[in-house]
Amino acid sequence: MWVIPLVCYTVTLIISIFGIQFHINLLRYPLYFSIPITLAVLIPLSIIFLLPIDYVQSNYISSSDTSVSPLNWLQDNVILILWKSNYWTTFLLTWLLLPQLQEFYKSGYFTFKAKMYDSFKQNLKFQLILLGISLLGIIYLILEVGLTPNHLKLMIIALAHIYSLILALWLMSHGLITIPRNKWIEGNVINNLNHHYIKLPKLIDSLEDVKIEFKEDILKVLILTENFTSINNPQDFQFRDWILQLNGSIPNDLRDLVKRQYFHETTNSNSITRDQLTLSFMKRLTASFNSNLRKFQAYESEFESLFIKLTHLEDILEAKTNNSKQLIFRVNNYRVLLSPRFNFLYWYYIRPISSRILSLFYFAMSFIILQSEFFHSTRLSLVNFIYQSLRFPVLQFTFTSIFFSYMLFASLNSLTQLKIFNMYHLVPHNSDPVSACFYTTYIARLTIPLSYNFLTLFLSRTSQFENWFGQSIHLTGLFNLMNNWLPRLLLIPVLLTAFNIYDKLKKKIGLGDIYDNWVLFDDDDSVNEHGNDLENSGSGSNINNKRKDLIIVEAKRIINREIQRREHVHNLRPFNLSATGSVDNINTINGNADLNYQSNLRTFHDSLINNSDSINNRIDQSLHGDDQEPFLFGNQDNQTPSPSLWGRFNGLFTGFRNTIGDRLTEQSSRVEYHDEPLDNFNYDEDADENLAL
């Protein structure tokens, strides 16, 4: 009796832990964060098995058919206890504990006690707002049926149910369309590639915007670290650890970038005085810093995932175009299956065909659910008809579990794709605790209303869940009316999603951008030079397609530039001056390298060709164009240096101009370079910062 439910709950727990670990590393956080997050995912997934067990057992026992052995896995009182424990645990998690944790990690304070106090204060404001809204429900309840403690409890359950039901149905309707649509797009490699290319420029713009805001916070932290973390000044001890913690959270690449571009250009007007360094200032700076850091990490992680996916699809198309039928990926995130040839067959033929088949299966499931939602609680419901056609309890259990899982997955898929004001981001391996609390809150909050909505698809709702929860939300005519008509109104968001009306509305109210499918051009562009409406004449779609092509071209340029950058960093010869020359020369060269190494590194590497036959002479072109005179450098160990920089360069240039003038003319389009040991060079401490070694 207990074996199969125990196996189901064990599998659910394993899936929950691995699913959470895929998005955020639980081992980095304390138990007071990890346990609520795990419970908020475990409880919704466990209902995938609990609801079918409850419904199949209750309907078989209530039927007169005794030809089939009953599905008696759990006792009725055990099922009721599980439902009540699931509901009230979810209620406490979603309305008290998880919001508290979310505000705790969002707080800008430094100490644990200050964060807890700030989190409690923010949640108290939220609860007071909910209380004000609930007063309207209390007034309605008093006028309708009177007010008793029991009625008050039922009203809280009903209000929470209606709010979550509206959100769950809207998200589910969106997922029922986008999931099979995206699977169908995956059935064609070119369409799938262009589908992902369209997302890239907008993602890059968001990433660059976050970088601009984040660099301002980084600059403030660097200034504070430079001026107020000295161990010799007792006045710096108040915020010293706080500042050092922020400084340690700065990404290394952005730290170096801000130091080169902004830090040494700070003036007295943008410096931070000791009077400005207050608790309120540090709180605002920390909250802004952490928010921008989370956005930066999320966008970078999303870009990395999209980059891997795009290069993966490009490798597949390249193998097909070259007729090599040997597929080896440039980015080692996809392992070779058996052999390169089988790898190609799988990714170009087997995987797309299976995606198309799966898409048709999802379309069929979506149609069955939408039809059943419109004709719920009647004999016309397809879900009810298929369930009654299955005579074996195990098949009925499997059918209800699969369809309820698809409804829940559709809602959660839409939820995870949402960018709520660009505040919360759920990305693989690098999600932040604030976003994790937000998404797990709504994952847990949506499951109970969807469970009840799934029962309404059947003609009979006999179950322990209906006897307890169903009676709690059947209060008055208004609540019953909303429960009956909200599923039938599901057709509205389905049509909005299917025909991209959301994007058209965004264009009308001015919220669209140039990367949206329906907002790729201004209204003036839709009218040609003769005053004809291009959209109505049929040529508007051609302009729209051309704009989309331009976006795809820009996305390809971004990907190619990123591939070249990574290959360049991987293949670049190490730049080491630690064992060369005197101490003064080393300090001078290292100082120049710190300022110019990153900016001139790529230009320097591309401008050198290893074809020189001479060890004693180097001929390097100027970095500023062909119209300027080239610099010539040689091994000048036997020469007496001139007292000034201009004297040294002028004498060197005059002495060799006539002898190598013809050679420079012949090689104006080619640069010769020989990679000789750095010990052979005379590094001058007054060398120009544009000197290319």
C-alpha cells in the first residue's frame, strides 16, 4: 500500500533537489534558505501524484464496477491529512516565510540583525496592503452571509484561491501555445537558429545598459576602498568590513575596466567625503550594487547559454553545407554521440523530427485541455470522456498524472520566461536568491488552484480534495460564478498569444522596442513613397522580414566577434616581463602595460606576422594609419642613448631612413615580426605609451 506512494515522493524529492541545483547552488546558502526553497518546489511536484491517487481511488470506490481490482494505495484519512498539510505549508511559505527571505536578501544592510529588521518592516507594509484589500471582502461577506470566525477563514482561502487561479490560468494559456510552437520551431535547424538570433541583440543591449549602471556603483565602491579602508585611521573602521565585502564582490573584468577608464579620472566633484559616508548612503549603495550585480550575472549567464546554443546550431548547418557529415562542436558543451557522423545524423535529422512529433503531441494535449476548460463539468469535456474510456485504474492514474503535469508545466514555463520589470531572472547555475524566492513562491502558490481547476474538467469531482478544499471556496454566488466562468474565459489569452496581439498592443501604447517582432519599424515606414499602405498591400511583411534579417545579421556579427575574441585569448602568447631588464625599466614597462595592454592587445596581435629573418631589426607599422611614419626599433645595446626622448627617436629615424626607405614602400601592406627573447631589447623608461613590443 505504501510502496508506490513512497517511491513517487522519493522521485519527487530527487527531481526537486536537482531542479533547484540546476538554477542555484543550494550548498552556498544556509539551511534557513535551502529548506524553504526545497519545500516550495517539492510540494507542487508531489501533487502530481497525490491528486491522481485521490481522484482515481475516490471515483472507483464510489462506482459500482467491481470487475477491476481497486487502486487502494492510500487511506482516505491519510490523503486528507496530506492535502491539509500541503495547503497550509504552502500558505505559510508563500505568504510569510519566502517573502521574508526575499526581502532579507534584497536588503542593503550589512549585518544579519539589520537585514532581518528591514525585511520584517518591508513585509509588514505588504501585509498591511493585503489587509486593506481584504477589508472589501469582509464587507461583502458581512452583507452576504454574515461574519463568523469560520466564514472569515473560508473567505481568506477563497480570496487566495481566486487571485492564484486567475494568474495560473493566464500563465497556463500562454504556455499551452508557446510550448508546442517552440517545439515546432526546433524541428527546423535554420528556423530555430534564426529564432534564437532574434533574441540576441536585445539581450546585448540589456547587458550593456546594466553594465553602465553597475560601473557607477563599482566606481563608488573603489573610491570608498581607496579612501576609507585604511587600518591606520581609526575613523575608517565603522564601514571598513562593509566596504571590503562590496569590493570583493566586484567582477574582475569590470574592476579592471573601471580602474582604467574612470578611477584615475575622478575629481573632487565626484569624490565621496567623510560626511557623505553615512548608514543611509551605504544602504542605498549596497542595495543598488547588489541589484545591478544580480542583473549583470543573470544577463551574462543568459548570453553564455544563448551563445552555446547558437554556435551549436551553426556547427550543425556548417557540417550540412560542407557535406562533411562529421559534426564536432567548437564549444565543448555538447558531447559527441558515438561518432561524429552519428552526431550529425542525430542533431540534423533525428532530433528535429522528434521535436516535430513531440510538438504535434503537445498541440493535441493543448487542444484537449482548452476544449475541456470551455466545456468543464459537462459530458462534452474531452478529458472526462477519455478518462471514462480507460477502464483500468492504473491507466486512469497515468492519464490524469500526465495531463495535470502538462498543465502545471505550462504555467511554470510561462512563469520562468517572464522578466518582471527586469528584476527577477531565473538562469541556469547562476540565479540569485531573490529571484529564487520569487519564482518558488509562485510555483507553490499556483499549484493548489490548478489542482482544483483540473478537477472541474471531470463530470464528477468526488475526491477528498473536493470534500475539503472545494467546500471552502463555495461561499457565495460571486465566488461560484468566478470559479465557473474563469476557465471559459481562457480563450481570450489563448487568442492574444496565438496571434501575437500582445506585441501589437505594446506597439500601440509605445512600450515596444526595435527588436519586437511587430515593432520593427515606425508607422511612417509602413507607408511607401506613393502614400500606399504597405501592410495592406502585402509588401509590409517584406519590410518587416528585411528588418528581421538585419537583426539576424547583427546577431551573427556579435557571435562571430565573440568567437574570435575567445580564440584570440586562448591562442595568445603569454606576456611576461618579470625577468627582463633592470628594476626601474621593469616598473616603467609594467606601468605602461597596465594602462594600454587591454586596449592595444587585439590590434597588436593582428598587426604582427612572424616572417622576419632578422634578429637585430624590427619593423612595426603605426597603429594610427598608413599616412603616418612608421616606427623602427632595433637592438640598441651598443649605442649611447640620447638625453631626451625626441633626440633618441630623431637620431634613430635619420640614420636608417635612406637605407630602408625602399623596403618600407614594398612592405607597406605587410608587417614582419620575429618572436625573439625579450632579453635582447633595451627597454627605455621614457618609452612612448603607444610602443608595440
